[in-house]
Amino acid sequence: MTAIILDGQKVANQLAEKLKIQVRHLSRTPILIIISIGNNPENKIYLDKKINRGAQLGIKIKVHHLAASTNERSVIDLIQHYNQDQLVSGIMVQLPLPEQISYYHLVRAINPLKDVDGFNEQNVGRLWNGDSNFIAPATPRGILSLLSAYDLSLKGKHTVVIGRSNLVGKPLAGLCLAKDSTVTLTHRKTTNLRKITQIADILVVAIGQAQMVDQSYVKPGAIVIDVGINTTAQGLMGDVNFSAVKEISSYITPVPKGIGPMTVISLLENVVKAQKSQELG
Ligand code: GUN
């Protein structure tokens, strides 16, 4: 068996066409503020992808750069300034953060209606409470949109996620449960990991370790989603050994052009959603 490739770039382009129409119908140009602290060269690549896609859709993205030595108070003050600015639709702080700044304090400071990352406690709580009125994190939403674009249902399926981050693993587990999937959330300390991944109908890998998942982790016919983006001496690599795993899985995402573009378009969808809910008051 050779897997069907889940083409995140193609699906993201299709979703972009739909989003462009929604943007045209808004009462004003959506504005996303990205606060970027320090000078991480990897961040620059992701920022450029967001800015380019935003420009194509009529969404203005303003990056507010701060020095790596910035203190937490100044970042919170800046967030509060943008919270008050009626023209700003969404605010996000690019991760990772320097040591002196607490992730928890920052996400708590963002107005939940402008929290396009979906990291604020109100959005996280609503996700787990089964409330439909919340903003969900971009990467998990991108994964679900990609599966949906290929008519792949989660209902009754066993989804195993490797990685328990606030960005991907944890919110993805909540979203999959809401889609009637049975979910197992695993991580670096999980014992007998292969025993668990080998029974997955859908295996999502978001662990940040290049090529970690080979054929021995995968049930023949499973759907494999690779969230990893690892910069290695050999270039950009996912968490899955693509050439080996594509021989036994039914569907698989490539890296690049898999989950990456889906994350960018999902974030911009969140910006439009945030602005719509602000327009409604
Ligand atoms: N850094 C890598 N991915 C993300 C993301 O989804 N949101 C934020 N804020 N920072 C990131």
C-alpha cells in the first residue's frame, strides 16, 4: 500500500479563496498584531508566511518586534494597548518566549475575543466544556480541516496523539473528543509507546523530534499526521519518517506542505472569526 498524500498546501489555497470572500464582506480591514520578542531566525520564516498569506487575503498583519531583554510588564502593557484599540481584530505573541516572561501571564492578559491563538483560559475552558463559542488553536483546527477536506471522519476512530503541548496535543485531544473520536494523549515519558500508537486509526505526531516515528509505530492502513517542523543539517524534517511510513499508511501528510500551510490559514480564519464576533459586540 502507498498512502494518499494529504496536500495541506492545496487545501489551504482552497480555504484561502473562501476566506478572501468573507474578508471582503467585513465592515473594515482585519488587523492582526503579532508580538515577536527576540530574534529567532526560525520565527522569521513563519512570520513571513503569515504576512504573505494575510496580504493575499486582505488581512493586515503588523509585527511588533521587542528586544529579547524586554520585561514582562512592558509586554502586558502593549497587549492591553492593543486590547483597547478598536481597529485591532486579533493579538498573538509568537512563541517561544524568553525566560523572564511567563506564557501564562501573557495569554491571561489578551482579551479572549482577540485571542486568535486560542490560548487564553476562557477559550481553553470553553473548548473543554463543549461550548461552541470559542476560538480554537490554529494547528489543531488545521489538522481537523485537512481531514475534513478529504472526507475523513473521526467518529468512533481511535486517535493517538504524541505530544501534550498547549499548542497542539492538549487542544487537539479536546477537539477530537468533540468529534466523537476516542483519544489517547501520549508524550515523551509514555512507557510502551509503540504498543499504543500501533492501535491508532489516526496517529498525530507533534513531539519535535526529527524522523522519530517509523513503520514500527504505525498500524497498517492508519492515517498519519506529521506536525513536526525540525531544522536539521539535512534540511527541514518532520517527526515522521515519511518515505518509510507512506508505504504502510492509508493517508499521510508531507513536511513541508502538510500541516504548516493549514496552520497559517487556520490562524487567519481565527482573525476573521474574532473580528466578526467583535462586530456583533
Ligand atoms: N510558535 C510556533 N507555533 C506557534 C503558534 O501557533 N502560536 C504562537 N503564538 N507561537 C507559535
